[in-house]
Amino acid sequence: MRLLVALALATLCAATAVAAAPKSYPASRAAVPPKDLDRLFTALKNAGSGEEAKPIEDRITAAFLRSGSPTIDLLMTRAAAALQGGEVATAKKLIASVTEIAPQYAEGWHQRGVMQAAAGDDQGAMFCLEKAVTLNPRHFEAMAELASKVEEYGDKPTALKLYRKALALDPHYDSLERKVRALEHEVEGESL
């Protein structure tokens, strides 16, 4: 009898999840093919200004959000809505679920790292951001955030290396060029 009740509850939960998900999952929400990302990164490097680069950065960031899984995308959307509504604890639980269900999804780790940094958990944030960068070596945003944390803890040579990598991926990323120059001066000294 308990087995039947558990099975009925599981079926009801699954039906509710399916009903909450969109009826037809648009192809545009699927994971972005590497060729398309290559084109976006080439366009980003060739952008003439920060203004010109911004929409390309946005498209790349949107591509990173696409997991290729309706379930993960739904959890990410709900986590974002929870954060926007001030429900930080709910958002943390949802993002933790994402990283448990899809441990190879870099953006889940990135978002988890951002939340941990906001909560003052620097060690957890650095772990998650490093995981995001390991899974997606082109994730310039996670790389810059990790560099900032590493710099805060005094490892300026590693921070400089990470900032340079992020800047190579996105030459127009907010204030990275200034950070690289300042750290170059501190780490490498003045050039003659």
C-alpha cells in the first residue's frame, strides 16, 4: 500500500512538473552549437567599442545559460525569479539542485559561486567559480569574478593571469584592461 501511495505521489509530482514546463520547448533554448559560439566570440573580438560589444556579450551570456535541458532551464528560470523576488534561500536551493542534477553545466556553478560570494562565503565562491571556468574555459564573466576573489586573497600573479585570459576572450569586458594594467605594474614592475 505504501508503495502505491509513493508511486501515486511520484506520478502526481511528475505530472505537475510537466504541466509547469512549457508545452513545446523552442529550439532556440537548446544548447548553442560550438560553431555559433565561435562566431560570437570572433564578433566580440572584432567589436570596435564597448557599445558594439555589449549585445554580443549578451548573446554569449544567454548562450551560456542554455543547458539543453528543459528541467535545468526551468530551475534556472525559477532561481532567477526567486532572487528577483528577494527569496535568496529558495534561489540557493534551486541552484544547488541544478549543480547536483547537472554537475557538468558550467552556468549552474557560476550562479552558485555568485550567490556564495554575495553571502560572504569566499571559499565556496572560489570553488564554484573555478568549477565553472574548468567546465567552460570561455566563461569570461566567471573567470573575471574568480580573478577578483583570488586578488582579494593576495594571489596577484594568478589574478593577473585570469584577468588576462578573460580580457583575451572579451576585450571590452568592464574595466578588465584597467585591472590588468594595475596588476601588471604590481606583479611585473614597470617596463623600461
